Amino acid sequence: MPIKMIQGDTAWKAGASWDTGPPINTGSQVVIEMLNLSPSVLYTGDVVVTGAPTAPDPTAVGASTTTTAQSPYVIGVVGGQTNTPGTGGSLPNQLAPALNIIGTVGVSNPTVTATTPVPQASWVGLAVSGFQILPNSYIASVVVGTSFTMNQNSAPGTIQTGIPLLLGPRPGSVGPGYLSGVFPFGDLVPVVIAGVAYVNIGSSATAAGAQLSTSTGARIASTTGSTLGNGLGVTLEANTAGVPSADGTNTLVRSWITRS
């Protein structure tokens, strides 16, 4: 049988969302760069079409969400972020820098207030670490200019006023070597157009083998089938085996992306 000459391929990892693990299928994702021209933040697994604000875009520069069921312009799903350039390199603007802030942390409370600098919408999905912050905490929502709310309460203790906190990319459960991607409007975004990837199915209860297409819900794939020419791919696991999306509101399942 043929002998693999290059072990542990890494180039594919920039922007992919699922590592099947070397030495098998290490090149089984096709990822392209696009601009997020959708009206909202995009997260790993979100379904996108080519074209914004309306499809299609024959230049295939802009990626956007859609609320059109079974859109023929579906191009793929948003990929992930790499931890470090050493794991295969990152697309420009993907490797989010750490941010040092000052804030007030409550007692057994998920909200952090009085931050300097003031909270921005782009902070959603960033990890939070510091005194009285529990492990695996990240920003679930932001009141711009005022406060942010984490995915879980802070630790018991006393109110901590004006303490240093660190915000930055967080290791997710999306796969080894990845971070759940959070891509604001105008940012470069990796789009998996073929191969294995995580797909946002919202809150759908589904089994492996479901046919994927766009749905009437922005960012979310329909699992109820597709007509010829409008298919996105097929799920490889049930929703019960999925992982949370970066914004914590949807479920991502491993799927095979192939247009049909």
C-alpha cells in the first residue's frame, strides 16, 4: 500500500473545526477565507451562503447567514480557530490577543461590572480568568459599555472591586487544537466547504444520517432533508452527542460537508 511521506499534516488545521487525528484523514477538510458580511456575529458551525446582503455573490468574497430554507447558495459552515500558529497557522485576525481589563466581580454572580475598558459586543465568547473566576468561564452576553455576563457564577467569597481580569481565546470542546470561533462583521472567517466539520443544528433532535440544508433560522442547519442541488451534507452523530456552540445557545454536531 502507499506509504504516507508527510506525517502529521498541519496546513489543513487553519480554520478547520474538527481534527480526526493523525495519521488518518489529516487532510479531510477544505477551508476557504471569506468576509463576514452577515448582519450578526458568526460562530463556529454556523451555516453560511455566498453573498451579502443578498445572495448570490459571484465573487464568493462575502459570507452571510440566510433565513431561506434550502437555499441553493449555501456554501458551507464556519470553521474554527487554531490555538497557536504552531498547530498549523492561523488565518489573519483569527488569533485573538489576550486583553487585560479591570472589573468588579460579585459573589456567586455571573455578572462583571465597572470594567475598564468598557465591554464590547465582540467580547462574547472570550474566556475570563482571574481571582474568584471559576475555571471554564467565558462571556455569554454583553451589555455594551456597562457589563458582561459569564456562562456561570463567580466563586463564593466577597465582592472584588477593581481587580485585574484576563480575557482571551478559550479552548473549546470543538476539537483538539481549536478554539470556538467568534467572528464579528467585516472579519475574515474560515468556511469549511467540504469534508468533516461541526454544524450548528440549533435545538433540533436528530440522529446520525440526517440530510442538512439551510433553514428559516439564521445560522442554523435544517435536519429535515434537502432537495437536489440544495443539500449541505449529512450528520454523523445524534444531537445528544453534540457540543455547545460558542454563544451557548445552539448544538454543534459532527457532519460530512458535501454539496448535493
